[in-house]
Amino acid sequence: MRARRAMEGPADNRDTQTQESYWIALRMVHGVGNVTYRQLLDNFTSPQAVLNASTAALIETGVRSRVAQSITAFDQWPDVEAELDGLKQVGARLVTRTDDEYPDRLRQIHDSPPFLYVQGGFVPEYGVSIAIVGARMASAYGRGVARELAQELAARRISVVSGMARGIDAAAHQATLEAGGRTIAVLGSGLDVVYPREHKALAEHIAKNGAVVSEFALGSRPEAGNFPYRNRVISGMSLGTVVVEATEKSGSLITAQCALDQNREVFAVPGPITASRSRGPHRLIKAGAKFLENIDDILNLTVDEAIDFFDLNGEVKIKNKLQTLKDVGLGYVKL
């Protein structure tokens, strides 16, 4: 039945869908990844316009013929509706790259997700984000450093981004929440598949005081291949990435590499030279990452864009370029 409908052309009900439906539908088309999705949006006004375009018009934008045909033949609307129903059930929503709420810095990377599944929300008062990542099998020293840095950032209304993994990630999230700050957890699975399972309560707490986000469809399992994609979202959201403890094969080093590829700053926390968890940060320092000794090393990070400074009274003060986070003070910057 599906093959016959594809031959006959687009299903009639594609003209009656919501805008959210079109965003999800286009992502479901085989061959439409993040880069192709962005290419299509650059040439058409919306996902709806893409899905209503002719095969010839799609090919003219540089899309491969097979992908163009898959777009015009799309008929998986029941799957789209099921995804939207699932979002309601888990208390989540879509934030698309054309929404003001979509993180500006994430929008800048070349393979940014066309949309994010979000529980909770992004608050402009915490417009600057710093990522803290590291070993799952963290030491007491590593967890203590992550907690101290997270609390210092939270006190300055800087969001802490991490991956909600065991060890350093969890310590950073929990310390931020305890300090009354906001934190963002980026998953390598669907929002309805919390991983690790013991962090379900943590995820619920984060959603109430920040955001739990994923680019993966509901039901997606935490497969190994998902985490490099997750990692580039963590670094992509952030002004800089801090690595606290990591073995030489740690996924945290992938996050650091993503940050470098995105022209973001990388900080590495040194550790005992006899500990295997120190090898990753030490390797990063040798390669040019910033040696991180205390919070001032992060606050001395230079912002190379014009920024709006909102002081604690809510007054807006325009700052010039090349200000440091320390210059901004205890207000917040919106990038």
C-alpha cells in the first residue's frame, strides 16, 4: 500500500499538518541529515515548502535525485502524529532552529540539529553556557573539582551543560542545581529513554530547573554511535568546554575535539601524573588547551562578539567587543 501511494504522489493530508509535523516529517526522510536539512531550509521558506516542492525543484538546490524523490514520496504521517503524541506524553516540545529560543551558538555550527526535543526550557537570563564533561569513573578529586566549578558558574548565572552521564557529568549537574543555577543535559537517546536509568530523578530535576534536550527521536536507544553526535551538541551550545578527568579513550576527548572544530575554547583540569584519568586532560594541555586552575581561568575567557550586559537590577548596558566574562560581573550576557 505504501509503495502504491508513493508512486501516486504525496498524500493529500500533507496540506493539513501542523508546522511541527512538517519539521519532524522532513527529518524522517531517508537521506535528509542535518546538513541536507539546513541546505533545504536555505533554499525554501520552511519544511512545509520543502515537502510540497516538486522533485525537479528539489534537485535544483543540489539535493541528490534519490533524496528528492524520497521527499516528494513521503507518506509516513501516522508516524509523525505518533511522535507528536509521544512528546505530549513525556511533557516535551520541539524547539526549531528558526525559534528565538534555539541556542544561538548551536545554530552557528555547520551540522546543527534542525530542531531539539526539549523538556524544560532555555532562559535568556542564562544565555552563556559552559560545558563540564569528564570521566564516568571519576575520583573524589574530579567530582569535587566539577562541583566547585559548577557552583561558581551558577553563582554568576552561567548555565552548565553536560551529558548526564555518571561521574563528572552528574556531579556538575547536581552541584549546579544545589547552587540554584540552571543546567542543560544533552542526551544520546530519546527523551523517553533516560540513560543511565538511575538518573531518572536527576533528569526530572534538571527539566524543572533548566532543560533536558535531545536531537534523537523518541524511543531511540543510547547506542554508542549516538554519543559523538550528542557530544558536538554539548560543545556547540557552549562558549567553552571544561574536561575534568578523562582516560585517553574517553568520550570527553571527542567533546573537546568537537569544541576545537567549532572554534570554541577548551579547558583541561590537571591531575596526578600517576592517574590514568589525568592522561586525557594532560594530553589536551600539551596540545594547546587552556590549563584550568580555578574559576578565574574561565571568567577570563574573551567574548569576541558584541554583548548585552544585564545587571542584577535588570538594566541593560551595552558592552564593547572583546570583553571577558569577568568584566561582565554577576549579571548575564546574551550572545
